[in-house]
Amino acid sequence: MLFKSKLLLSLLSLCPTSLGFSQLKSRDTALTGLYTLTSYAPGNATLNGGKFQGRGGLLIPRIGSYCPSFVGTSCPNGTDSVFSNSLYPSSMVPGGQDLYVDVNGQIGITVQHSHSIPYGAYWSYQGWNWVALEQCSGNQCGCPVGDARYNCTKPTGYFTFKAPPPFNGSNPPGYVGGVMACPSPYDPTGTQLLAWAVTPQFNQSGCTPIVGLGTHPYSGINPPVWSY
Ligand SMILES: *[C@@H]1O[C@H](CO)[C@@H](O)[C@H](O)[C@H]1NC(C)=O
Ligand SMILES: *[C@@H]1O[C@H](CO)[C@@H](O)[C@H](O)[C@H]1NC(C)=O
Ligand SMILES: *[C@@H]1O[C@H](CO)[C@@H](O)[C@H](O)[C@H]1NC(C)=O
Ligand SMILES: *[C@@H]1O[C@H](CO)[C@@H](O)[C@H](O)[C@H]1NC(C)=O
Ligand SMILES: *[C@@H]1O[C@H](CO)[C@@H](O)[C@H](O)[C@H]1NC(C)=O
């Protein structure tokens, strides 16, 4: 239902002269199956198509992961962070893991054997909204094809974020939400960035707004990791 109303909105904003029925039919009306994520930022060649890994790392060619020694040769060796439904992480650990957005907007994934998120944080089904993209324009302009830090295929759609109001109140006036690419504390050279969700208490500096997190259908090793 949610996806259908989003599609209608996107359709209304398209230019009718460039739109054939076959193109309409080729657009996904819902997010189905497994997918990977990239930063969707048309017009920014540094950010657009940058691979999103694990807990929000951007422009990272291969996901870092944990697999206990008893799993041995059954440890999966996928290279990408894979999700299904509303940003549910795909991993092998019994019971799975959850993605969440902390009060300050930092994107996290619960550790293995735990489904607890920080006080006030948002579950992955709260705040994120998937918007379908038309699939008729091929590779996106300016994305460096062949660079392992990027996936230059146009996303099927993208996730935006706007925190729901707290149960006993409302968000501050003027709060609009969004997704930002910010400097990463893990990479002083600045070649890797960190995706943040803009919550009412988001307070990072040096960030670049991005349209959202682009979704790419995935058919590789699954689960890609034992644990993120
Ligand atoms: C593109 O993103 C990079 C990295 O965040 C930023 O430094 C740069 O200013 C952005 N460029 C534009 C045109 O927004
Ligand atoms: C993962 O392991 C399989 C089986 O050993 C191998 O065929 C494949 O190339 C490996 N993939 C990566 C990305 O290392
Ligand atoms: C909402 O609940 C929180 C946590 O109990 C409390 O700190 C806050 O003051 C409440 N806000 C309002 C507007 O009642
Ligand atoms: C944002 O964080 C900085 C550094 O922690 C702090 O000095 C500043 O007061 C914060 N601003 C807001 C609006 O919370
Ligand atoms: C990029 O995403 C497409 C789907 O949009 C997928 O088929 C392809 O394998 C991905 N490529 C890389 C390098 O991850």
C-alpha cells in the first residue's frame, strides 16, 4: 500500500512526453527480494553509487564481518551488505540482526544474539520510506564504472528517512529529516564516509546531503556474512 502511493506520486512528477508504457511497466512498484545499498546522490560524482556497507560506511569495497571459529569453513564470504524488506540485514547468525537509527542519527546494526537497540533509537521499520525510480535511463552520469567502491547501476529506488514523532509529543518545528554523508571517524584520509539519518537530534558537521540510500537487487552469496 505504502509503495503504491509512493509510485503514484513519482509517476505524477514524470514528464509525460518521455514516458512510454513499456518504461512504466519496467519500473518496480515495490521493493522485493534481497538488495544492496548505495548512496543516491545524482550530480555528485564522489558520492553517487558509493557502496553502503554494514553500519553506514560509504565507499567501502568489501564488508568487514565477524564469524566465530566454530563455524569454520561454513563462514560465508560475501563482499556486500545485503538487506531485505525494510532494511532488514541478511546474516547467518541464528536469530538475525536488526538495523536501527540512534537518537543522534547514527546508523547501527545490533550485535549477534541481541535485538536490543539504544534507548530512544528507531527500529528499521520506523522513519524509512522507499521511493521507486524509473528504470529507463541506464547508468547514472558521473559514477566511476569499474571502481570497486561503487555500484554504478541505477538503483531501483531509494530510502529516505524522517523520524516519526515521539509517542508523547511531536518533532521540533521545521524538522524535515533526510540522509547525510559525513566524514568517517574510521578513515582519517577522508576517502570513506559515513551515512547518517537526520533525526531531530542529528548534530554532525561537514556533511553532504544525499537523496537517499539506493536499492540494487542482489543475487550473490546469501547470507553474505555470519554477522555484521
Ligand atoms: C559531493 O560530496 C562530497 C563528499 O561529501 C563533497 O565534499 C562535495 O562537496 C559534494 N559536491 C557537491 C557538488 O555537492
Ligand atoms: C567464496 O568462496 C567460494 C567457495 O570457496 C569461492 O568459490 C568464491 O570465489 C569465494 N568468493 C569470494 C568473494 O571470496
Ligand atoms: C515524553 O516522554 C519522555 C520520556 O518519558 C520525557 O522525557 C518527556 O519529557 C516527555 N515529553 C512530553 C512532551 O511529555
Ligand atoms: C552539537 O555538538 C557539539 C559538539 O558535541 C556541541 O558543542 C553543540 O552544542 C551541539 N549542538 C547542538 C545543537 O546540540
Ligand atoms: C550493482 O547492482 C546491480 C543491481 O542494481 C547488480 O546486478 C550488480 O551485481 C551490482 N554490482 C556490483 C559491482 O555490486
